[in-house]
Amino acid sequence: MSSEKASGNGDPGPVLISNTELTACVADLGNRITADYRGRAPLLVGVLKGAFMFMADLARAIDLPVEFDFMAVSSYGSSTRTSGVVRIVKDLDLDLAGRDVILVEDIIDSGLTLNYLRKNLTARNPASLEVCALLVRKGRQYEDLDLRYVGFEIPPEFVVGYGLDVGERYRQLPHVCQYQSSKNN
């Protein structure tokens, strides 16, 4: 992983994962999904807002017909620490019954949000449900999350960029930075 400094809107901290590393990882994940779902048209369910950049790039890297839908959930608010309470802010528009669903997550922290979403989506009777997470924070999960597609394991630090934010800032960065601030920590 890269150690260069970020540029753009303020100084979000050192670059943890460069754009080049992200591009290679997304291409690899797209190839794996293409191979695993050959002959099928998976439905990508993106978790807003953080996963939108990753999901757009991932969809272009999958050589299959794919459909999209989005959910918005909240467990952070504007803080850098989870509240422990997950709530759906925007639900899906499409019916999942009988569909091959891939839940696209920007980052997995404790697994609380993921476990909530899995239960919620499984209750909608998809043919299959897998998870594709760009980032997993090491050592923060309370149980094995059985993730099929993972981009990077990262230290248990707060990160921004490539869709991830703090207070709605830094989503536009083309790389992932280790956020450094004396506020909100």
C-alpha cells in the first residue's frame, strides 16, 4: 500500500491505498465475479453513499449483464465511530425473490451493519446472496463474516476517499487515505 500524501480538499492524511492499487483490485474482483456468475445476471445492491464509486467501477469490470439497486443505511451519522444502531434510510426498489444478489459494501468494520443487511435481504428470498466488500478493517469483527469477495484488509483506522467520507468530505478522492484528525476521534 502507498505511503504518499493525499491531495485535494484539505489534507485527509496519508494515502493508504493508491488509485493504481484500487484499479487493479477492482479488475480482479470483476474477473472473479464474472467467472463465478457466468450465464447469470447478478443484481448488484450498493450500500449508499460510500459504495457508489466502488460499485460503478466494479460494474464496469464485470463482463456480464448486471442490474443495480441501492440501499442507504446509517450507523455512523457524522461521527468516526459507529453508534451501534443500524437503520434503513432508503430501501430497495427491486424485488429480490429468485435473484442472484451481490451486496456491494465500501467497508466492513464490526460487521453489525452487514449482519443486519444480510438478515434483511435474506428475508426477501433471493436465489443467492454474497458480499463484495472493498475494505475490511482487521480485528474489528465480532464473528467470522464469511465474505466471498474482499478487496483489501486494512488496519483498524478511520479511512476516507474513493466514496468514503467524514462529515460528507473527501468522497471524491481517487484513493483511500488514513484519516487523521484530533476532532471526532
